[in-house]
Amino acid sequence: MTLRPTDLSLLVSLDALLELKNVTHAARRLHISQPALSSQLARLRVLFDDPLLTPSDTGRGMVATPKAVELAAPLREAMDKLKSIGRRREERKSAASEVSFKIGGNTEAIAALAARLVRHAQRCEFDDVRLRLCFVRAQEPDLLAQFENGELDLLLGSSIQLPPALRFRKLGDDRYVMVQRLRHPRGVHAPALAEYCALQHVVVSEPGQDGAPIDDCLLGRGHRRSVAVQLPHWSNVRDILLETDMVATVPLSMLAADPASEGLACCELPFALPPMPLVIAWHRRSDRDPLHRRLREHRFGFDADDAAAPLPREARTGAVERLLAAVVPGAVQ
């Protein structure tokens, strides 16, 4: 992109738009009419080949695209050097700049997919950009606002309600299994419903959350399981299972992502749960960002029929790696 002297006034307008993210307020600051500034924004979009600012789905102001966010700092830093913004952007890339990429998700999705995404990022080349993956907690009621405020770039979700405004891609289906230590005194058979509820359970959930949809399903049948321990991370649960006679009900993908699952055995549940879709979601402002696209188009090794596959005998005898290779193709690498 080549900037001409006549484009400088447009970049002054862009600076105000990026700071205020509101055409009316920016026009007032620049002492021009709102239609005039809207016309300048249209010319800027052509100049940078990017939407730059898109209407907020919350109805408040506008949302900056990744390219616009990248332009904001140099625009504010030195107005007298605006003609070199396009060139400096390429220079920053060649200088191996660091880019933080914020990824959110619920407990199950992060446990299942984080390690695979990190491996993928390490294997990729991103035009001399040092990529930092920052996994953060995603607040489900505020997902859209987190994306628009720049608090999230990508979302890994399992059984999560996505705002209609977000783009998403389904990775596959997951399902729950009961997990216990290999030499559990109850044996390795699938439990009956009464036995399942009587066992001491360790629950993987965030503070303040319950074990739904498992507990909802049981309550609908007039049953309740005995929850002895609630923890936020699978790694803590695994250690408890290996040392006690407690059991846990977890997504199969969480076992696939854990190389330390040897010593555990899996059992089918005595009740049916619908498959859990695993999805990767993003905001439309990132549709054309090349770095974002490289990450979100990664194939995680799931297959749409995984959730319907029966547990092979190896699951009941504790050979977890063979189980995962059979039920979740590509999960064990």
C-alpha cells in the first residue's frame, strides 16, 4: 500500500475513529458532518483493503478489526509519520514481533484441545512473528463483549451457547464416560444406575457450577449421584482417581489429551446423554486475518462419528491409549 499526501486527512480521521469507535462522536471531534466522515471511512476501507470498523452486535459503537487495532498505536504515536504506516507495518513483521493470541474456553474444551493447538502453533511458521498463546477464562454470558473488547481472539467450546453473531466451526462430537483406577474393587464392568449413583464421584467443574448435564439427566430419572470432591482441573482429578476408589465422569476427549491416563479404566454410563459438539468460534472481524485463519483452520483429529462408537474391550482393561486410538482417530500422537 502506498500513501499519498492527499491521504493524510483520511488517516487523521481514522485516528479519531479508532480511538472513539463511534462515527458521530468522531465527526464531532473533527468538526465535520457525520455523512462526510462516513464517506471518508468508506475510502479508508478501500485504501487498506479491510473493513477497519464494523458495527457492534451489542448495539454500542463499532468494533475494530485486527488490522485496525494494529494501525491504532502508530497513528496515535506520531501523526507526522502517517505516510509510512503501511511500510512500518511490514517492518514490524520482519522484526519478529510478538503477537499475543487470547484463547478462551470451558474446562472440558481447554483440557481436550489446548495441547493440540499449542503443538500446531509450534509447527507452523507465522512470517517471523513470535506467537504467544494465552489461555483465558471465557464468561459464557459475556462472550460477544469479550470478543469485541479484544479480551478473546478464539473460543474453544464444548456444550456452550454461542451468540448468533459469532462464526464457528464444528470439530466433532464428544461424549462422557466413567473413569476409575485400573484395579478398582468394583471391577471394570459398566455400572448399573443404582451403583453409579452410590459411588463417590469427583466432579470437574468451575467454582459455582454444577455437574450438568449429567446431574440434570439423573434428576430427570429421580436419581442423584454422590459428589465427594469438586475440582477445576482434570489433572487434579486424575491424581485422586489413581489413589482412591472414587470415580469421575468426563468427556472422552479429556483422556485423549492426557498422556498420563495410563492406570485408568473407562466404563460406559448406565444412561444416555446426547453427544457434545466441540466447536471453535471467532468474531467476524477476524475473518480475513491470516494469522487467525492459520490457527482456527487447524484439524484437531476428531471425527463426526466418534460419539457413537462403542467402547472396545481395551477400555475395560485399562489400555487407555488403545481405547483412544480406536474411538478418537488421531487423538494419540
